[in-house]
Amino acid sequence: MKRLTYFSTVLATLLTSLSVTATADDKVLNLYSARHYATDEALYNNFTQKTGIQIKRLEMSDQALLERLASEGARSPADVVLLVDAARLSKAEEQGLFQPIQSELLTQNIPTQYQGNKGMWFGFSSRNRVILYNKDRVDPKLVSNYEDLAKPALKGQVCTRSGSHPYMLSLMSALIAHHGEAKAQQWAEGMVANMARDPKGGDTDQIRAVASGECGVALSNSYYWVRLLRSDKPEDKAVVEKVGYIWPNQDSYGTHVNISGGAVAANAPNQAGAIQFLEYLVSPEAQKYFANGNNEFPVVQGVKTGNAELESLGSFKEDKTPIKTLADNTNLSQKIMDRANYK
Ligand SMILES: [Fe+2]
């Protein structure tokens, strides 16, 4: 069975390398993407219309994408790499999978906190880690900060996805940055002590469990909530009825932010086209497509998404900790989660 899986992997790699061959053709751009939103199609078509550059897209999970880039090495046909989560971007940078680029357009339009070192990667949309609570069971005043979730008052009420998931590790990295390692660990231990159930499922599952009353309060990325807000399904409308939304830590350092971002691959055959594509991503129309596809926030100031539900969340104070600091803390975050037995 193992052998079979191995051969099918080799076959798949061969087939894809036949269709995506390394080429110096400047009218073709090879895009490796961990994004998979239907609206991204419009984003790519629009770029092709403007530039005449065809996009050949390969979509995979973040993990598979990074492994593939590493195994292809210098022969990789990849020009642009799109990933979700700063820690993954940072890891890819460390592994030498990206090349530094110089672009005033990018450095000036993207807030510095969303940029990697020396133009190694850039964030193009942002997502926030927010608190959702059951309106019948929990007083919102008790859960206005991440720190509140670990207090004894919330015993038996807290639900989250796995502590090893990048979204939880990224939040932990922010807590380390604000409070130091010892207090961050106390937080993780307090969270574990307060769990309504062992961590399981994705963020939407936590929100549903809050609505059903199995959990009193949960953490989720903002776009999962907006997705529910935009849903026409009666079961989603029922969830939205029961649940309240909080931007955490508005009276202190602000709500935790992560990004979806991109970079130029280390061995990009079409380096100029790759930079052109990243620069296209900061144009207002591309920002609208890129962010809106997943109900995220554009990183460029003043871009209107036209997404009423997203806009309805209002303005809020964001944690300004540089994304690269969060990425640098990731290994320690995992250690703390393990020590706290955060499953
Ligand atoms: Fe997600």
C-alpha cells in the first residue's frame, strides 16, 4: 500500500512537471498557490487581460506546496508563491525558497508590519483572530480580551481548534511578544483548564458549538464568521442569531492579525513577470478580489471591498506586532502548547 502511494506520488509529480515545464517564456507565469477561492479566477483573468501574461496555476495545501518547492530546487518552474499564514511564509524564506525583490510599489503600499525581511515576502490580505460567545450563556464583558478566556470564571466554557494549528500558534506568538514566555504558558494552561471539550474541528465548528451551547466562547478567524453572516442557509442564520462577535483587546494592544501573502520563488524563470504580478496585487481592483474572495481585509489603505457583511464588523484596533516577530516565535509557541498539554 505504501509502495502504491509512493508510485502514485511520483507519477503525479511527473505528470504535473510535464504540464508545468520550466521555461524562460516571459508571457507565462507559473503560480504555486495555497489559495483556492473561486473568486481568485477573476483576479488571474484580469491580470492576463492587462498584461498578456498567461497564468499557469498549481494549487496545493501549504505543506505540500513547500515540500514540492524544496524538492524541485533549482529546476522548479515556480515564479510566484502564494501562501496563507506568516509562519509558513517565514519558514519558506528560511528554507531559501524565495528571493529578495525590490519594489517601491510594494514597500510603499503594504504596511511595513506585513512585509518580510528585505522584500522576501509581502502580505496582501489580513485576517483577525476574534472571540465569539453564546449570547444566552456568556456576559460579553467577561470575554473582551484573549487573556480573559484563561481566567477561572470561564471554566468549562472555552472551545478552540487544535493548539498546534498555525492560527493558534500565531496567536500564542503574539501573546509571547506581549507578555513573555512564562505568562504565555500560564495562558495556555488556563485555556486547557477551561476547555468545554478537547480541541477538535476547524474554526467554523467552534462557532457552531457556541451556537448549540456546547461551548460558551470560542476563537475563530474573522472570515469564518463573515462567511456565516453572508450565508443564506437557515442553519447558518440560526447560528448567527445565537452568537455575539468581539474584537479582542481593544483597550490594550489590539486584535491579533495574520496574513495571506506572496513571494517570488527562488529560481523563478520569469522573475520580472512575478514582480509584475505581485505589484498587480496591490492595485485597488486586485486588492478587492484578493481580500473579498475569502472575506478578508485588504492591506492597502482605503480600498473598499463592497462586502457589506465584512464592512458591518466596523473598524477596530489591530495588534501592530510585526508579522515577522510572530513567525519567529512559532517554534517556542509549539513548545509552550505541548508543555501546557494543549491538544
Ligand atoms: Fe482558514
